[in-house]
Amino acid sequence: MSPRLRWWILLLLFLAMTINLLDRQVLSLVAPVLRDQFHLSNTQLGVVFFSFLLGMTLGQIPVGMMHDRIGPRMGFCLIISWWSAANLLHSLARSVLQFGLLRFMLGLGECGVYSGGVKTIGQWFPVRERALAAGLFNSGSLLGAIIAPPLIVYLTTRLGWPYAFLLPSLTGLIWLWPWLALRWNPRTEPMVAAAAGRERVLPLLAMPAVWGVVLMRSFGGPVSHFYWNWLPEYLKRERGMSLQQIGWWAWLPFLAGGLGNIGGGWLSSHLIRRGWSVNGARKAAFFLATALCLAAVLVPAAHSAASAMALICVAVMGINAFAANLMGIIADLFPQRILAKVSALTGVGDGAMSMTMMLATGVVLDRASWAPVFIAAGLLPLLSLTSLLVLVGRVRPIPLGEIYRDGSHFA
């Protein structure tokens, strides 16, 4: 294996995730302007967020299978071209229906970045480096979320909200140039060559470990989506911040999340290097991440915007340390040939639960307050931890033959 090449690939995956979250975050940051201009309720905004997650959910398995069949190199070219075009077209939308349709199209493209990234990391990185590589890859989402508030607010206030969609969309098309210029030959890379396969999806659903990781992501994913989508609205409606103040301060939780991504991945990798078992290291990091997520429960009781932001920073750090170790666990458990399929199944669970939570959040905010939403954000990761302990059990490599006991692997 070429060590230098795999780190260049990881850098580009990091940038792809950055662009992914930059494009995804535009709508939530311009939502206060759109709500005032088009007279949208929280429930209608929740429907728009729901449409994105519906696209992500329906696209997970087909896009995961695409990554397994044609490889993530060409797979990333297709999905980034698709989602960049969909995000650009948001600049032309003027109604809930139009925004909803375009969010659906955006979700169809963006759903593949996670499964493609997990598959690529499983191909190129050994076990002791996977959680750190996953943390670095996933921290691209936090860089995108850090860049987005000041950039999108600047574009919105200086040029108008349509330009906030238009200009960031071009970054995805620029990304394609170095990705295509960085060539690798699967025949000369044994781990990459071994990762190609066409195994069936249905037998995976008979395994408790598969359901374990699906539920882990299903209970953790909606928490991330809540912070990405609703934080600007919370800061404006509940804490009285102007759009300019949101641009200055909304990036702080995502900076903390970036530290959680890298720190959470580093912790389990460090413990493995110190002689811990993979099982012990992953679970220790997961326990700590879940504990940090509980800070969200205290946000409604915070007496000031500064203390609320501090608690949100701790909670976002926790959910991103959670995400880094979940990616490492998936890569630890399953053979490379089926990593994208398993990751896609976890994405279906994430999408289904997140859709429900996005709609419920809008309804709860119109009828009650922010308190139930933040309490749910703090407690859901505990259900993920339960799924790890009960359904996954010991974190260990599962042989392909144990998954497909009848010997018939292929679709």
C-alpha cells in the first residue's frame, strides 16, 4: 500500500465533506430571511428539512451499491456533480414546494458522501488508524459548518440570499479536478482490489450487529441534523441574535465539534496503540462521547446566550466524537466488500429517524418550546450506546462467510 497516497486521498475526502456541509448549511442560515420573506411557519420549514432527509434516505442503498460496484473514485465524481447542481438551483426557488423538491434532489446526491468515505477509509487504512482517519474525514463537515455562518451571512447581506446558494455550489465542481488528477490503480493496491464486490443486501438484515450499527446511527444522526438545521433559528428566535450576530457566533459549536471528531478518533486510536483491545478502546471513547451529549439537556435552563452556547458546544463536541467512533466501529466490524452497503443501511435508519425528528421539531416549536427538543437531543445518544452494548456486543471483524452462511453472496 502507498502510505502517502492514502493521506492525499483522505485530504480530498475531508474537503468533499467540507463542501457537503457548506452546501447543506446554506438553507438553515438563510432560513430566518426566507421565513420573513415568504411567511413560513416552523412546521413549513420542518417540511423543507424533511424533503432533504427523504432524498438522503431513498438514495442511501442505491448510492451505496453504486460505490461498491464502480468504486468510490467515480462514485464521488457523480454525487458531487449532482448535489452541486441541485444546490445551485436553490437560487431560483420561490416557494415551499420548489425548495422542498430541490432539497430532495440535494439529499439524493449528498447521501453518498458518508458511505463512500467509510468504504474508502476501509480500503486504505489499517485498523489502528481507522477511527483517526474517520475523525479527520468527518471533521470536514465541521469545517464546512464553521466556514458557512460568516460566509453565507456575508453573501446574504451584501448580495442577497440567492447568491448564498450560487457561489458555494461552484466549489464542488472545482473539487473534481484534483480528485480526478489523483490516480490510483486498484490492481496495484491489494486492500482496494479486495474491497470490490456485489454481495446481496438482504442477508445483512439477519445480523444483530448490522441492526446494532443501524440503530446507533439512527439515534445519533438526528442530533447532528438538529444542530445543523435549527441552530440559527434558535439563536434568532430564542436568544434574540441578529443575522450578523449569528454569522459571528454560530460557527463556535462546530469548531467544538471538529475537536470532538479529531479528539474522539484520536482517543480510541491512541488506546489501541497503548495495548487496549479494539473493543475496549472503541467503547471507552463511545461512553465519553455519549456523556458529553447530555449537556444539551441543560441548554433550556441556561440564563444567557453565552452559557447556552457553551453547553451547545460541549454537546456538539460529544455528538461528533460519537460519529467518528461509529465510523471506526463499522469499518472494524464488516469486510471491505460490503462496507458501503452496511453504511448505506445505517444511512436509511438515520434518514428515517431524522425525517421524523425534523417534522416533530417544527410542530413542537410551533406549539410548545425549545425545551423538549434539546432534552431529546441530549438523551437520544443513550439509546445508541444501548444498541452498541446489546446488539453489536464485542467489536470484532466479522468474516464474510459468517454473514453469507449459504455461500451465495452475489445479487
